[in-house]
Amino acid sequence: MRRAWALGWWLLLCLGWAGTTEAGPLRRFALVAGNDEGGADTRPLRFATEDARKLHTLLLRLGGVASGDARLLLDAAPDDFLRTLALLEQESAAARARGERTELLVYYSGHAKDGALRMGGETLDLDTLKHRLAAAPADVRIAILDACRSGRLTRTKGVRRAPAFAIDAGTGREARGLVLLTSSAADEDSQESDLLGGSYFTHHLLSGLMGDADRSGDGQVTLFEAYSHAYARTVADTADSGAGPQHPTFSYDLAGNGDVVLTDLRGLDEGLLVPRSAPPGAYYFVNGAGLVVAEMDKAADAERRLALAPGFYSVKRRMPDRLRIGQAEVRRGSTTVLDESRFRDAPFSDDPVKGVAPLPRPRRTYWTLGLNGGYHSFLDAPTRESLFLSTPLVGLEGGLFHYFREDWRWDVDVSLGTRQATLELPTLSGPRYRYTLLTVGTSLVAEWPQGRWSPFLGARLAYLVARRNFEDTSLPDQFYAVFTPGLVAGLRVRLADRVELTGRARVHYLLYNVDERRSLGYWELGALVTYRL
């Protein structure tokens, strides 16, 4: 009954909008915020900040938001939130003064209680935010609030069941051009899912904006389509959960003609095409971390497009008694056509969210090239003061991922360092020399990806070359080379789509046998910036 009432209002709204009239070019501003902390009497959330990151990325990629017009706030305080909102309001006012049509979209995911959003140990009153948005200098203002409590597999955001935050769908006479969407009703819990890696509402909103909500087939996802899609899927997914069904809500006061287009997929060459010939049914797209990133409900004899980001995906189609499982790679700048005929049949285990069993991640081999810098030093003090000097290093490094085994990496590196020093001998008064150290190494490491972070551990074999070139003396130059085995450990962090930063430590064993046999050891600390080829 609640669903029919909500969709009925939206249908009446859309019937009243006959077309689109724009005063000028459209410019969209976005403030996207996520906060995992809700204060001392709450448990941290797992996915609020991650949901914010996903929506921020999607708006830049598909939502017509320029990078300079979007702000992403993670675990920020209310003052930072309002200060950032004020900056966007100023930019929107300036754009309107130039004759541009403007839209302001505000998204928040985090804790809520008693009519206020909880940002860490502080609160932001919901009425204050509503009035602020109502007066914002933008033609259309859209607020999307996903505030819930926390649990285990299905966790709810907040402190107690009631009163949760609520927005009345009233007349909103003072809020002309304002649309408010929330993830649940005033007396309900909103829910997160470990299997989705985010909240149900935001997951279905994102999936809809990528194309699953495009019921008209015109390549545009409107506000009405996105809300209708997120509403239906959220209710369906939470109907049997321990917290009970979750009903997204809305409030609007819009004047003028035409629906608001949130994402425009027309002319987009990048993504996935499910052809008309593919069987109907529910398709699920799973990323390398084993999370469902998008869904699609395909009808018979219908062609569907989904604007998935470049990457490898496991694809699952659910049938009454089994799964059909396949893989797809979305390449940058091109459309991938899904070939369902190459899928294989597989049984599915009891999955309370999707009824499908998780798949192993697809193997994907690729190279990286990077610049490294570090510091080399021996463990033994007399050795590093006279024989092998402590030296800064710079160099190049290449990495081959997932070739030998999934989540294994093979590295080849070369580094060079040099410094001036003085040789102290009892029979010779301090001749000056240049010390040069060259290392060429190869490593095989295993990684344990944790989202953007990937700790790793492995073995390394290096060829170490040390040289002394004496100045203004008759002493001959000295040269020493040896193979040294060792261990390497560190952490790799993804900074952007193809750029990563790695911090690492190495420990090596060296058998010195020139004048006597001595077992020595040395360490290296370094950092590496890489680009994925």
C-alpha cells in the first residue's frame, strides 16, 4: 500500500511535466559526504564512506558533474559540511548570474537520530539542512539521505529504532525546486549488506543510475526512474531481513516542466550491452572483490545497456533451479557485448540476499611501471661505516600481476645510489672516494587485497654491485658483486584508477668472503609510485 501511494504521487508528478525547458546550459554541483562514525553511543559503520566514494565517482563519470564542481567529504564534521555547501552555493549563484541553469545535489550516508544527522560526535539538525537547501541559489536542489543503524551481516545505522530521522512529504511551499529522498521511513531501520559492500538503498540507486532504472529505454535515467527503481529493489531485498522491510521515502516541490535527468548514457561508448537475444532474467555483476556492483532485470526481446566502469566482472544469471555463470571484461572506451551462450551452469548455495553463490574473481594479467626511491643500509655498524656505506637509492620497477597465480605479483627492479666518503686507514691519511651501489632484483610476492589497500609479503633475489672510485690517489678502484636472497613486505594503495603508491621494507642476507667469511645483513626502506599499463 505504501509503495502504491509513493509511486502514485510520482506518476502524477511526471504527468504534470510535459517537456523540458531550460533557461540556459545546465551546470550541476554535487556535495557527497559519508561518515562511518556516529558518536560514543554508536558502533562504526562499515560502508557509509565507501557508498559516498561510489556515488561521487559515478556522478563524475555519468552524472554530468565536472570534477571542479564536486566535493567528497569523508568523516567530516558538520561545520566542514556546511562550509563546503556554502562554497558550492556561491559557485551556483555565480553560474546563475551568467545565465546558466544550475542543479545542486547533496548526498549523505551515515548515522542519524532524533531528527539529526550524526557526524562523529556532532550533529546536524535535519530541519536546518532542509531550510538551507530550500534557500540555496540553484534551480533544482536534490538531497539524498541514507542514514541507518548498524548490525552484523545486515547492519542498521543509528542508535535506536525510533525516532529515526524523517522528512514529511508536505506542501513545501517555501522549498520551491527541492526534492528530498531518504533510504527509509521514519519508523524503520535502514540496512547495510556485507555481500553488497554497501547499503541496500545506495546500491540499488547506483545500479539504477548505471542503466538498470532506464525503463523508457531512451538512454537517460531520470529522478523518477531512479527513485522508483531504488524503492522497489530496496523493499524486495529487505522484506525478509531481521530488521524488517525498508521503504524509501520522498518529498518534493518542483515547478516547471520536464523530469530531472540524473545520468545520461546516450553516446557513451564505454560499458556493457546485453543484447536482445540474451535470455531474460535477473543478472548480477560482481567485481574482483566479490561484491555485487550492479544488477539488471532483463525482459524478453529487450536490449539493455549498463554503464559499468572498466574492469573484469563475474556475471550471474539466476534461474529457478540453478545459476548461469560467466565473465565479462569492460574495456576503456569500448562497449562489451555480453555473450550469455558462453556461460556455464552451476548450483547456487543458500544466499539470503541474492540466492547466488559467490564466484572466484577472474584472472586478469597486467603490467605496471613505476619510479622508486629508498634508503639502503647494513645492520652491522662497522660494516656500514667503512665497507658498505648507507646510501639513498632511486630507480625503476616493473610489476606483472596475476600471471603465475591470482593475487601474486612478479617484480623486476633496478636501483642506483652514490655518495662521497673518506677512507680511514692506519697507514693512509683519509683518501677521498666515491661509493656507488647498484642493485638489480626480482621478487615474487603474494597480496591480500582489502579494497583500495593490498598488503603483501614475498621473497626477493638481488644482485648487489658496490664500487669505490678513489680520487687523487694511486689506490686502485675497488669492485665487489654478489647475489643476496631476502624477504620483502609492504602495502600497496590505489590512489586513482591507474595510479598506485607502495610502501615497502626489504631484508637481505649477504655472505662476504673477500678477506674472511662473514655473514652480513642489510635492509632497505622505500616507496614506489606506479602506473598501470
